[in-house]
Amino acid sequence: MVECPVCGVALELKEGTEKGELLQCSDCGIELEVTAVDPFTIKEAPQEEEDWGE
């Protein structure tokens, strides 16, 4: 179990979850990134910026 860093809801990560995996909070809908697996830690995933071909 980990806590959403945005809304604080408890999230249960599935067995086999890997570092770098993206998931979505079931309560607030924010996209989260798994930053470590032992113990599980998560953070808000970085927002992708538009690539205007520059």
C-alpha cells in the first residue's frame, strides 16, 4: 500500500509492479510514477510537454 501524494488516498499496487511504471490514482485521477519498489514509493508523474518540432 502507498499513499497518493496529491489526495492521500491509499493505493494498493499489484505484485509485479516495476520502477518507472505509470498508474492513475483511483480517487483524484492524477497520473503517478512508481519511483521505487522495495518499499513501494510513488510521485506525481511529470507532465509531457508539447513538442512543436523545435
